[in-house]
Amino acid sequence: MGFCSISMGSVFLVLVLCISMMGSFSSAARFDELFQPSWATDHFIYEGELLKMKLDNFSGAGFSSKNKYLFGKVTVQIKLVEGDSAGTVTAFYMSSDGPMHNEFDFEFLGNTSGEPYLVQTNVYVNGVGNREQRLNLWFDPTKDFHSYSVLWNQRQVVFLVDETPVRVHSNLENKGIPFPKDQAMGVYSSIWNADDWATQGGRVKTDWSHAPFIASYKGFQIDACECPPTLTAADNAKKCSSASAGAGERRFWWDEPTMGELSVHQSHQLIWVRANHMVYDYCQDTARFPATPMECLHHHH
């Protein structure tokens, strides 16, 4: 228990402290408490608390959350495909339904052995994406589990890797830029063959002699406002807004003012990530976007 070793005279106090500390960690749920396979159930392998999904030349696989959510934080720990993963994509994302959907993506782009894995993030608002950023990681994501999270509230969407922010999408509605805040989103993951684009722009194809390609998962956490399908969108929006909380009612922790922007420490972390690990940013791509996208002019980098 670390510092919870007992000294005489403070036994009771230390026990209380230990118990309250243990209780403060939000625990990870089992896969089947929060999620269900959405396709290729024969490509799922369950090993205790681990879930593995495999991609072979017959099929990939995917899972989805049983519920939809409006604001909160979702986290999963993933160990990515080892060895030659060229052509494969493993994705972890949140998305709403319909053609005008909102979506927050982590896409892990496989690579030839010895090359770094690339992580592509993207944000869709009202059906429009084209906001890709790519970074390499400061560790080998195939050797161990690392946590990947999306924090979403009325002020910002933050992509986190091991709790380090790697991207922020701020609410700039005051500049006339739409922000995803009124559509409940499911949580999804999938592994599939994308060798038409995933590795070096599609130049390197999937080597099926290395199949099956396996992504491993554990540590499933969803701390978010659940939106029952029986409620209307307006009712869910009201239910999931702290503004509608009455006197003495609990505010959602992600609506606390401190969660509306990065802390000073997090801002420094993001600057470090962008300076040392970002390899592509749509905001800098003048070939694709001769006119700088509106949100790029206002986001603090």
C-alpha cells in the first residue's frame, strides 16, 4: 500500500485515509458492461480483462458503446498491432448518427517494422471533417498499453494520450464557428484494412502473411452524461447541462470552470507535443486550404 504502512497511534486515521484514497480512483469497467461487438464477433478474443480484436484477410472487427452520451470523458487503454502493421488502421472514436454528425477520432496508422506509428486525430462538426492532425508518439505504442481519452464539454474537446493533451478543439461559437454540443455520441473502436491510404499515402500495402493483426484493449472507462434513447434531443441536452442543475444539485465535474481550458501545465505539455511530435497539421496545409480554415485563425497554438 506504499505510504499506507501503519504506525502506532495513527492506525484508524491511516486506514480511513487509505480507504478514501482507494475510493477516489474511478475504476475501469469490464468491456461488456459498457460495450458490445458491432461486427465480426468471430474476430473477438476475450482473455480475462483483455479484449483483443483481430484483422485478417477475411475481415476486421469493431465494437460500440451500448449507450450514447452528451459531454464527459471516455478512455480506453490500447496496445497496438506489433511488428509490420503497414496498411492497417485501428480507430478509437466518438460519433453521433446521421449525415450532419459530429465525430472525434483517434486513428492509429500502422507502419512497416521499425517506423513510428502515426496517430491521426480528426474532428467532424455537422458532417464536415477535413481537420486532420498527425503526430508520432514519444513511446512505442505496440509494446505496452497506453490510455487514449477524449474529454468533451461545452467549452472544448481535448484529445489526451496518457493524460497528456495532444489536441484541443475549442468552442468558438462567439466567432460564428459551430461547435459540437447538441448531438449525443456513441463510443466506438475498430480495426480494418486501409492500405489504399493508411501507410505512406497508400504506397505500402498490407502484408497478409503477417496476419492476424491484433489490437488489444483494457481499462474501459466512460464518465459521461448518458442519453437514454427514450428522451428527445432537447431533453437530453437539458439533462446533461449543469446550468439546469437546481440548488444543491451536483454539477458535472467536466463543467467546472477549471475544465473549460487547459491548465498551465497542460498548455506546456501541448506546446511540447506540437513542437516535438506533430508531423502534419491541416491548419498549415496551404495546398489543401489556400484560405486558412476559420478555427485555425483563432485557436491558440
